[in-house]
Amino acid sequence: MFFIVPEVKLMSTMQEFDLPARWTSLLQDKYSEAIHNLAKMWPDEGSLEVSFREVEGYDHEFAQDILSNPDHHFRAANQALRQFLLDAGEGNLMPFVRIIHLPSDQVRTVSQLRADDIGRMIAIDAVTTKITGVRPRLYSAVFECVACGHTMELNQPNEQELIEPLECIQIDGGCGRPKRQTRFLLQQQASHLINSQFVELQELPEQMKGGIQPERILCIGEQDLAGRLNPGDRVKANGVLFIRSQRKGGKDTPVFDIFLRIHSLERQNIPLEEIIISEEEENEIKEIARDGDVYHLLTRSIAPSIFGMDHVKESLMLQLFGGEAQVNEDGTRNRGDIHILLMGDPGVAKSQLLHYMSTISPRGRFASGQSASAAGLTAAAVQDAAADGRWTLEAGALVLADLGLA
């Protein structure tokens, strides 16, 4: 079962009942035009993106409280946004506030996640490896007592267990009978369902040290975030960590798995942003480019411990840089990618050369024929027990190495 982690209180001086007013003031001052544009785009656009930098410039203490008590702020921000639209005559719309651009000290890799991060708002830079289909989930359930016909509403915070009433609450007009003396029927039409999707994120290749396997985390995207990601997408996922007890022998243990409830997404599929080149490195690169022997220099730099095979190394070097994509007059496109087939006797360092190339390419992936099927190189459908046993689409080596080497 999932455990609902209470919001972390870190010396916060803000009262929860003050937050909607604070958010209303912020949205009026900074986002009035964006909110009106959101109303025009509804329902194609379902959320308002608010930059954390903007909030921090508006009120530093308020911004820090968002990181410490995110769930309170999410509720208050959504309430303020919807009331703003209602007061502006836009109707009873139900969009969401999505906070983006978290500070760098809140950005983590999957392997850096610790107990101190639970309940706080953090960001994870990662690549999408698995997604499930989008499924409806009960957000709040309405039950009817069979004995007296009284209805009652219960929130459903748990993705893996339907919470039913323990009794027909007499103080609300019910008959007071406990669950063992009556039955409660779920009223689907009156209940509130939302879209839900499980997403698995994995550490980026450039974040890992040599010889270390990448770590993964299971995330939950809901509402307008469900269906936004595809396998192979690089993303910064902003959200709140929560925990679930590991089970052994049918019993809960004191050791927990961590999950991320996604609050907002920032796409990172911009390859030029992956490598930051200093001015000194730029000058060195230009100096090497002016060298008339640059081809041989780069060729000799590939797997220098492997003797010879200069033609193979030169081919791999050219593949690493790639060609130039061209668009023909008839509109067709010639890709600049170079594909190489290496054939030879066993033990002549074919695999070693390819493995070396996967380590120096920012998006490099290495897959052997023994560990990957033809379908598994692109994508594979697998049944994931951690995601309620749903079938998930897992990205293969070719998808994860998009714009890199595989």
C-alpha cells in the first residue's frame, strides 16, 4: 500500500488559510495576461506555468515555503487561479498551476534521492524509459448506503486501494450502521475520476560514473500531465516524493521504496544544452580544428589501447560527428546519420571499440545481441508489477540513443 506522507514543516510561518490570498495577489500582479490567454485556449491548454524564479523575486519567504510545504501551496494556487477565472467571467474552469524552473539546489539525479527529500518539492533530470497507458483513477468516490440510501463522499489518495466507508455516518444524516451490517455501492456517475499514468524515469548517461548501473524511479502523472511523455523523452520532472513500504512474505517491512508524484514537466530534448563548453575548451577545439592532421589525431584518440584498426577507427570517428542532413527540391530529406556494420573474427576488439564509442557519445548506448531482441532495440511491451501490473512500453537502446550513438 502507499503511505501518505504529511507535509514537512520546516519553520514555516505561513498559515494555510493565508495561502489562497497570497497566491491571488501573485497571479494578479504577474500572470493576469497569461491567465486570460489560458481561458481562451481551454480545454486544449489545461494549466498555467508559474516560474519559481518569478515567485522568489516576488516574495523569497513565500517561495521557500513552496519547497517545504508543496501540497498546501498546490491546493491554494489552484483555488486562487480558478477563483480568478470565475471573477473575470470566464466560467467555472478547472485548470492547474504548474510550478517550473526550480532552483539548482533542488535538482537531483535518481541516485541522489534521500530520506530528507521526502515530502519536499524537488526536480529530477532523467530520461523516460517506460510508460503505461492512461487510465481513469478515482479522485473522490461517492458511496450509497444500501440500508438507507444515504450518500457520502470519500477522498481516494491511494492509487492501489479503494477506500470504502466504515459506517454510514449518522451525523451527516445516515443510519449509523457499520460496514458489517450494510453494503456501500460506488456511484460512478457522481464520483470524480481523473486521468492517471505511471512513468519510469532513468538517470541520464552523462550523469553516471563509469561502471555504475543507472538507477530508476517510478513516477505518477495525473490530470493534464498524463499522456505527455513518450519513451526516450528527456525531461525535468518537478514533483513531490512519497514512499511505499516494501513487502516480504506478505508483510510490510520498515524499508521503503520512493516514488515521485509529478507536478510539472519541462522538456529537455535540446541536444546543444547537454554539454557546456568553457571558453578555454572552445579555444582548444578551434586550435585542433586548424590542425592539418586533425583526422589522424582524432582517429588515434579512439580506443588508443587497441593497436591498429585505423580504418575502422576513422569510420567510427566519422560516425560520431555524422553528416549534414539535406532537404531535396521535392521536399524529401536525406538524413546525415552514418550506419556502420563491423564484421570479423572473434576476439578482434569489435565489441570493445563499440563499447568505447558508447562511452564518449553524450547519448551513447551499447546493446549486445545476447541481451536485446530485434523488438527490444526499439521498444518492448512488459508487464510491470510496480505499476499495478499494467502493461508498459519500455524504450530500447535505439530510442534512448536518439541523436547519439547506439
